[in-house]
Amino acid sequence: MEEQKIELKIINMADIQSQEIEWLWYPFIPYGKLTIIQGDPGDGKTTLVLNLAAKLSKGIGLDEEMQVSEPMNIIYQTAEDGLADTVKPRLEAADADCEKIVVIDESEKSLSMVDERLEQAIIQTNARLLILDPIQAYLGGGMDMNRANEARDMTKKLGLLAEKYKCAIILIGHMNKAAGNKAAYRGMGSIDFFAVARSVLLVGRIEGQENMRAVVQIKNNLAAFGHSKAFELTEEGFHWLGDYEITADELLGGITPKANKKERAKQLIYELAETNNVVKSEDIVSLAEEKGISKRTLENAKKELGIKGKRIGESWYWKLDEIVKP
């Protein structure tokens, strides 16, 4: 049988128009690309994504890097939780606008990553975010996620869908039990899932902090790595904490992270406030840097403590006279 020849098509780079990456959450979740959020079962990755969806449904971001100008439509597919008894109550608890969050009905046929209904749903709802939870449930009956060529083909098609409609797609993945391996190889299934995603976030428990979870970026092909974040799960619900000092190795290895640098920054400010009503901005920045505390972390501590700036002559100072030490 004669092999069918494929016509050669050449694309000249001079004909390609450059485009900037658009971000749902810089530098963690890009529009038009795949993002993987992975972690061990029960460590909070689905809780994080549900609360993210709830915020976005009302046009609100988790932090200032999430530039959201209006409520957005979201497609949320889950194969692990009941819609009526688990997903809906959790969205309501997170104060979501449930009119903005839709689910493709899988009662007659299960959904896969290459199902044409995904594209139809994005067109019909104009969704800017699609969530598949977990990856394993949306592979299709005959697909082996451990075979690289099959994993690559499926995720490539999903990536093209994201690019076509400038939709951010989040895949939630479980980790395997290969303790000690690099984070990239602890994602369930072929490494090609990790390879196709432009951003990969790791969610895990913080050793010694029962209710706290960290979010650490372990891959980013589009920008510099983002600062690690943290959130808290209490009886009152989900509470976003923002920047947190922890590495992927500490998170995966169950290592207690070094003292949170933001807390160290606050302690430095408290100590200065004991003997100073005002401190020159550049002096406190220098003191913090000597202790390994970045200017960004220091500014976050300043914001949390409600410290105001004051100009005296040609210099700026921090007013420390109204700080109440806990």
C-alpha cells in the first residue's frame, strides 16, 4: 500500500504577528495555556481552585496580581465530588455567584480532554476559565496516561483549544507516592503532562502548621517564578494569606520551613518601634536585607501592620508610634 504524502507547508516567521502573554493570575495562571495544580489527596488543591472560581465569578481576585475587571464565566468539571451535596455547598460557602459557574452534563456520556463538547461549552458560555478535576478522569476510556505519545497528543489538543479561545485551562492532578523524587516526576502519569503545561503549581501541607497549606510554583515557561503563597483552612473556611517563605523541597519533604520571613519582618519592626517613633525608609530596608528579608516581604509586613509613610525634608520615614505589639 502506497504511503500517502502530506503536502509540505512552510510558515515564514516574518508573517507571524507577535503577541504578549495575557494573565489571569500573574505569573501563575496564563490565559490561552494549560496550568497544572497538583498535590497529594486531601491537601487542599481542589479547595484552592473552588475558592479561586468563587472569587472570579464575582469579579474579585485572590490578590493584587490577579487583574480581574468583571465577573467571569467558568466551566468546572469534577469526577470526584457530587454536585449537589459537595460542590454546590462549597461554592456557596465561598460566596460564589453560581450563575457564572457551569458544568457540562456527563450523565449520558463521560467527558474527555478531546471531547468536542468542551469547545462547544466555551463558545456557548464565553468561559475564560475551564477546570478539569482530576486529570485522570478526563483521559477517555482507551487512553493510557503513562504512555508519552498518548499523553502528549491529548494535552496538545487541549492546549490548542485554550489558545484558540484565550481561555485559561486548569488541570488538577494527584501526586504519586514516589517520595523523594523531583516534583516534576511525582505528578501522576507521563511526564509529558508536566511538559505541555506552561505553569505547574504544587499545593501541600506545611509541616508543623496543621491548618496551613502552601502553593509553590515548580514550573513556569512564560515568566519568572512566582513567590510562594499560603492559605489557611479553618472551621470558618478558606483564608488567603498571600506570600509565604517555603520551597518545593520543604513542602515535598515534610521539612519545617525556616521561620516565615514576613513574621521576622514584623518582629524587626516591633523591635524598632520600642525605641523609635519614626525610622528612615532606606534604613529599615537595609536592616531587613542584612537579615535576609526582601523589600517585598518587608512591604507586605508594613501593609499588614498599617504603617504609614511620612516625608520629612527630602526623605521618607515609617511612622512606628501607633504600632500595637501583640
